[in-house]
Amino acid sequence: MKEPFYNVTFARSYRAPDGTIKDSESFGQADLEALLVVAQQAKLWVTERSER
């Protein structure tokens, strides 16, 4: 049996000027610290499952 393959992507949601909620894969400077924390958590999650 093949081992699971994990892939991680990042996106953020925002409210556009017309009020609709949109998604983006682009991050500004103010988002980078939070993105770093989430990326570290994702790495830990994948690592823990890959070692099983």
C-alpha cells in the first residue's frame, strides 16, 4: 500500500469593496507573520503523519 502524499497550499479570504468575499494566494507584509506560524503548524502536522 502506498503512503499518503501530503501537499499544502495557502490562501486567504478578504471582503472586496462590493461586499463579496474573495480568496487570494497573495500575502502582504502584514500577513507574513501569521503565514509563517501556519506554515510551521502545517509542517508539523504533515511530519507527524508521515512518520506513522
